[in-house]
Amino acid sequence: MLARRKIKKVHGFTVKKNLLKYRVLTMEEKELKAQRARVQEIRTNLPPFEYGRPGDVDENDKTPRESRKKIVLPDGEQYEGEWNMDTNQRDGRGY
């Protein structure tokens, strides 16, 4: 319960009881748009991410990945980057 309260206080949205472990979040459309605007503002002010720094790569990781073009998810979010070819899930370098 404390974690759900903190998420609402810090981020402005609620997490349904017992679903925190599954990362299922609910947010009103107005709050969602405001949250996305904050994320975009943060992204524009960040320097480019540098891959390949010490500790970034697990040398024993043999996960087969492929890079894919940007997709738009049903909720309007976007992702461009690597996908795990075994699970067809977003995995690896991407944003």
C-alpha cells in the first residue's frame, strides 16, 4: 500500500491493488497526456545515451536480438530499438 501511495504522490497515477508486481498502471487520459509531456521534456534535456560503457554489457548474455524500426503501441507510446528474437519482446538497446 505504501508503494502505491508513493507512486501516486510522485508520479500522479494509481496502481491497482495486487497488480504492482505486474506493472499494470491506470491513469486518466488527462494525467497520461501530462505525464507524457513531462517525459518528453526530460528527454529533450538529456544528453545522448552512451552505450558500451564499462558494466553496460553482460559478456555472458547470448540473447538473440534484432533492431527494428519505431513502432507505435496501442496506447500511443513509441519504441525503437532491439527485440529479443526468442520472446518477441522489447529487449536490449532502445528507447
